[in-house]
Amino acid sequence: MTSITELRDTLISLLPPPDDGSGRAVCERLDELRVMRNVLDHQIAVHIALLEALGAAARAGSTTRSWLIDMGMPPGVAQRGARIAAGLGSLPKVADCAAEGYLAAECVDAVVRGIALIDKQAAAALSDDDRSEFESELLAQAFSGATPAEIASDARGIAIRGVEEDPDTVAAADDASLNSVHTRVTDEGRVAITADVTAVIGEKFLTMIDERSCPRPEPDGAEDRRDVAQRRADGLELLLDQAAIGAAMTTAGAPRTQVLVTIPADGADPARLPWVGAVSTSTTRRLSCDGGVAEIVLDNEGVPLRMGTTKRLFPHHLRQAIIVRDVCCVKCGAPAAHTQVHHVVHWADGGPTDLDNGCLLCQRCHTQVHHHGWSVVMGPDRHPWLIPPVDIDPRRLPRPSYNRRTMRLDDVLV
Ligand SMILES: [Zn+2]
Ligand SMILES: [Zn+2]
């Protein structure tokens, strides 16, 4: 019998198949390799199950999963292998197909997890007949070309069916008692948020975030430089700002204050936010551009000296005038409802709160102006112009605001 070392050497020295240029031979080879990978993954699961049955890791005071990671398996792969190993014993049809290489480990895992979910949600333990029926149903899905996510969704459907037959149980997807939101301030002063919520809350969140995180072109016409996760984070901030406005409207015109920033009068210590603590000067400046922040200046003893809000906030009529001039975010074109009014010359540097010193910026572009080197200047045409940072345009040529993108600076200088 060929040893595994000989098999490995054969694979290492595998030559590409001769191909007529159509790619057919390469495709055939890839398909063979795919099946081989499936067979290998199944063999790994079988051996993990064997190791677990021997109880060797437990006797050494460890777990099989830790042993696999110590061996060099990435944690996710070790976790999946251990899960499949534990689940396959009661799923003989899936095990047979996996052994022959017909199923990828990801699909086997989806079926194993699906059956575990159905099991967990069922009011009583699954009978052998029921388990076999659900196994066949999910296996049929896998063979019809369903992705692991689709198999998981199908399993949830079966689980819900089971729950609905029993009025006393609640599906995990609907069980509000399992909900949790955890927040943690990191050593760098960032905030890590994790949430585990019902399907309905999750759907609301995804819908609201999706609406607010579509890509927008950069002022130079390039594609949005943010990745999906960054766009979602920007969408989350916008959502929170809009929620604060909505909350103020429902509390009969109470001031829209969502964040309180305290600033030591002598400037010796950084400004602070109540939840996350010390923040940088540029963050303080960006926050104070926005009407949703109350600033309190403290004396040496921590006693409030003054609340600085009235002079720097753009009143409604001025905001309306700026909307008429700018129409949308001057940098990316986000709708006016998504924008804040930015002071071109910051109010702390003596910048007035008037039409010629305010421009519309969405949350994300506002951050780029205060933190990432973008500047706004008021042009001789009394419209705002944007100056990119050096790493985007070494010449730092001014660009017109979004609603005037077809213009060039020469048009207004002559
Ligand atoms: Zn913008
Ligand atoms: Zn600003």
C-alpha cells in the first residue's frame, strides 16, 4: 500500500497536464484535485474523531482542538474539523458521500451544523427517523449546488418548522433573551462593539447600515477608497446622528445633545468624552463643528466655567442658505440630510458662524477634512473648494464642490 509520504511526493512532483489551449485539460485536473481535497478533508475529520475517541488530549489535560492548533492548523480549520468529527457519527449518509470526495468540507460542516441546530431547537430529542429525513433533505440541497450559507438557511427553515409545531418553544432567531451587545474601550481608546441579536433586530440593522454605506466617488473621480467595512462604520455613525435628531424631535424640541465633551480651560490635559475618556485635539475640533455636541470648559478644580454652544452652531436659516448654495456634501455628493455644517475657519480660531464660513460635509468627509489632510477654502466665487492631501494630489490643486464639478478654477479667476 502506498504510504502518505509517497502520495505527498507524487502530488509535489505533479506536472501540469498537456493542454490544447482550450483549458479543458486544466479544468479536468482541477476537478480531480478538488475531489482529492474533499477526500483529504474527510480523512482529517475521521482521524480527529479517532483521536477524540482515544481521549488522549483530555488525559494530557488539553483538548483535541488545542492539539490540532499546536500541530499547525489554523484555529478556524481545527474548529471545523472537530465539529465535523463530532457530528459525522450520527450522519452516515453524509459520511459516505464525504468519504468518496463528493462533498467539500464546508458543505459537510453546513449539514452537521444544520442538524445540530434542528436538534437544539426541537422540543424533544430527534428520533432516528427524523434525523435521517433531515439529513437527506440537507444532503439533497448540498448536491443540488447549494452553498454552505444556503444549506444553513434551509436548516433554519426546518428548525422553525419544528418549533412552530410546538407553541411552547421559541426559535433561537426570535429569542430576545439571548440578545446581547458588548462594548469595550481598547487600550488605544477605540471602542470594540459586538452584538448578538434576533433576526428582526439584525435585519433592521443591516437594512439601515446598507442604505447608508453605498460607495461614493472620490472628488478626483476615482472609486471610493473605503472598503465595505469602513463604509459600514461610516454608515453607523450617520445612523447614530440621525437617531439623535429623531429622538430630539420626539422629545418636543429638547436640545439635540448626544455627546458631552469636557475641555480643561488651561489646555494642559486633553479634552475628554464621558465614556471613552481622553480624545485628540482634532477629534475635539471635528465634534465641535457638529451641533450634536455640548462642550463644557472646566477650571482647574473640574468646575464648569462655560458651555460653548450658542455662537458656533449654525442656526436653521443659515443652514438652509448653505444647503441652497452647496446642495449636498461638497466632497462626495451625499444628500444634504446626511451632512453637517463644517466651519471653514474653525470657530476656535476666530472663524465666524456665517454663510461664507460654512459648508456641507457628510460625516465621513468631515472626518477626512479634520483628520486626513483634506482642506476646504472659500473661493473668490463664494463657493467652497476642496484641496486634497499631498498623497492624493502632490500639487494640491483645488477642486470645486460636488455640485459644481464641471467647473475649473480658471473659470472663476478670470
Ligand atoms: Zn461626503
Ligand atoms: Zn468641521
